[in-house]
Amino acid sequence: MGPVNENENRSKIAVSTESREEADQLFNGLSVGGNIEVPICDSPWGAYFGMFRDKFGIEWIIEFDSK
């Protein structure tokens, strides 16, 4: 079937939090030893958002939206 690129064959886990503090806690705890792709910060669309790949290769999206 051809070569497989593991980085493009994965799903992302998206977590929507109840507060910025919870978003920070999850982002900072789960990203240890991994690779941060988008640091957690205020996004252009108004949410507090960050994205990373953890030390096991799992991709995460953490977001808080006060709306």
C-alpha cells in the first residue's frame, strides 16, 4: 500500500475547558516532554487556544472559549 507517514495518520484529541486556568493546567501538564506546535494564548478568533504533540505522539488541542 506504500509508505506511511505516522505524523499524518493520527487523530487529534480536542478538549474544551471550563476556564483559562484549567486550559493552562491541562496544556502545561500534558505537553511535558512533547512538542508544542501552537503555544497556548489568545487566538485571532477569540478563544484561548493551544496545540501540541505529547511525549507519546498523541496530538492535543486545548481550548477555552468564554462565549
